[in-house]
Amino acid sequence: MKIRIDGGVVVGWSGTGHEIIPNGSVIIDNNTIESVGTDKSLPVDKVIDASGKIVSPGFVNLHVHSQLNVGDYLLADVTRKDYLTANWFVFGAPLKEKVTPPPAPAVAIGRKFALFSALKNGSTTVLDPGGGPGALDEYVAIAGQQGGRVFFSPPYRSADIFTDVQGRHYYEEREDRGRPGLKRAVEFIKQYHGAHNGRVQGILNPAQAETCEPSLLKESVAAAKELDVPIHIHAGGNTREFLHILNSHRKPVVEYLADTGILGPRTTLGHMAITGGHSRIDYPRGEELKLIADSGASVGHCPHKCAKMAFAMESFDQYLAAGINIGLGTDTYPLDIIAEMRYASLISRLVDKNASGARPAAVFNAATIGGAGALGRKDLGRLAVGAKADVVIVNLRTTRYGPARDPINALVEYGSGADVETVIVDGEVVIENGRSTRIDEDDLFAQADAGAKRAWDSWAGRDWNGRSTEDIIPPAFPTRR
Ligand SMILES: [Zn+2]
């Protein structure tokens, strides 16, 4: 099947960077970009009119947990102030006695909804550091059905995090020290790496810097090398983790990770906002940014999630200047990579008190070639001849943008995933006129709605103090009875 996309503002590839081609034309041959230019005469099977629209490389989203927003909704817990910016503990650190695996249908609907939501909002590739557990063959089937690219294997760790009856968080070493989890991940990758015409890719997910003992990280590095896959690890995502590692190892998290050997060109550090020298940390910044840059490791920056918890990376521009490859991830809902570019830009400007910082080109690069580089893929994140045919078409002719002088500046300043009209992955149109060509979106939404409501309504049954969703997050306004 050959597709020609005519008339849009094409974000092409010069050989070294993105370039703008007004009134351009992109030709897709099966799953590959065949040409990027202005010739609209070549015969094809299908023509897509992109006049007034931006024809962009598909975005690479380095942080999509394949789950519903049940926990996201609870992040800003009003009942306590001692989370040390790690508000995910509200749903991720249960009472040990109340740990129950979620029912399989709930896991499935979380996977379906998250992968679809990210895709529909413009992310043609996602890195999934883990959602609900189990049913791994079903995971692969869901990823195949939703239509996007996903880098995944089940996460593992050598220590779990719990909350006690007084609401105190603690780490507890697992009896199995995480090794069965690593083994499961390796087996998953051996079985499914390359499934669905390469849309399913393996990546190892040692879960968090402070929940994986150094020997588990070393074994992860060896396994990733043998499997020839990248690694993702949450690190530098909150001050509790930083203090835990500082207390245990007397060094900041980056130095700790460097000593385990996990920093390297195929490793992505999810978040990496909290380092020595951060304004929330009483420890000087040493050579941490240089250590990351010299190792070739990437940072999966999720500015919106950090902002929800009232802190920021300090800063996007400073990391770039240090030579670090940065990709962007959404982490929590909305899984809108276009809005995430704006958060990355604005928050960096705020941190540096520099209105001309974090330029649109820099955050657009992060959301495309930065993410692709983190995953070791030169055939993603760019509309270059021979690259994978992953394309996103965004309508710029709406009142949201007004007259757009420069398409990238406009997209970053004003854009939204809601403006994504067409998504093509591996040469197939999977979103057309804003709707899935593969699944029943209304049915998916109804299932997600019912699943999330069930979880919120029964939250008190699993909470450490029997708190309801409304205790944790009071309604914005009272409801008239
Ligand atoms: Zn995460």
C-alpha cells in the first residue's frame, strides 16, 4: 500500500535535523517513508489531504504506564504533607496486609485505554515502564490491536514499598530479591521482542533506583546486553528516593547508579529531576549531569508530573547544555505529548527565569529524535527517507492557534493532542479524522469509566487508613443533594 500526504507543512529531515517543507508531500511505501519533498505527481493507492495542517514525525513518549488514571487522581493527597514529592506512594505503597493483585479485566482495560490514549494524542511510540501485572500474552495482543509501537517488559525490583498503619512508608527487601521478576522480563523479551511486525519491542524495566539492589542492576545490564535491548529505570523522581540512597550509600542517586554500571548509552533515567544541587535538596551538585552526559544515558523528562507535585527539573536547558540527551514522557494523564512539550518549555523558563529559554525546537527535538535516540532508533522520530512510516497530522487551522506564523512555535505554544487528526504507524492509518480505525472507542471509554469508578468507590478497602477517594481528594465543590 502506498500513501501520499499532500499539501501540509511537512517537518522533514535535512540529514542532521528537522526542517520545514511548506506545501510538502510525503510518500509512504508499506511501512517505510519513501520520499519527503514537494512532488505530488507520483501514483499511490491513497492520498491524504493535509492542507492547513502540520505533517509531523510521530512522537516518542518515554513514559506511559499502561494503566488508568485511578492513581493519578489521588496524587495530590490533602491528608498529609510528608510525601517528599513522592505522591505516587498514595496508590503505590499499600498496607502489606492489603496487597491484592488487581483483577485481570481491570488490568486489561488499563492497558487498552492508556496505550490508546497516548496513540490518539500523537505518541506513535511509547516506553511503558509497567502498568498492571500478569497476563503478558494478553499485553502483547492488546498492543498489537491498539496499533502503536511499544517498548515494554514487566518491571521488577528487589525491595517493595509499603505503608504501615500509622501511614509511615518503608522499604522491605523481597524474599526473592527480584530475580524471578528479572527472569520473567527476559523470557518476555525472548518470546515477544519484534512481535506485530516489530511494533512490540523489549526493554528491561528495573523499577526504581532505590528499590533495586546494586547486584540486581548489574545483572540487568548484563541481561540487556545479551538481549540487545535498552533499559529504563525510575531515578531522581522524588526527594524520598534521593534521601534514601544518600542515607544508604552516602552519595547522590546519579553517582550511585554510575557505580552499578547501569549508566550507558542504552539506559533511560525516567524523571531524573532531583539531583544534588536541586533547590529542594541540601546536598551540593557535583558532576552528576556530566556523569550522565559522558555515559551517553538519556533522561526521560516528565515535566507535567513533576509540576503536579510542586517541583521541577532544574532545568531542561541546563541538562541540554551539559550535553544530556533528553526525551519527553507524559507519565500521568493526560497522555498528551504535545501539551508536554509546552510544559517542558514553560517550566524550564520559570526555573531559569529566562523567557527566551527552552526553545520550541529544543522541546520538539526531545519529543521526537531525543526519545528515539534513547531507544536506540534512528528510524523513528524523523520523516527521513528509509525511516519507519510513523506520521502524525495536526490541524493548525483552529481558533486555538489563530494565524500560525511558524508551525513548530505554534504547536509548542498552543498545541493539544486533541488537534491530532491522523496517526499513521508502520504505514497504517490507525487514527483517521480523530477516530480509531481499529477499535470501538465509545466501548473502550465506557469500560474504562466503569473500571475507574469501581476502583475509586472501593478505595477505602485498600487504603492504609480506610480513607475514601473523597477524603484524599475532596470534591472541588459540594454536590447539591
Ligand atoms: Zn513512572
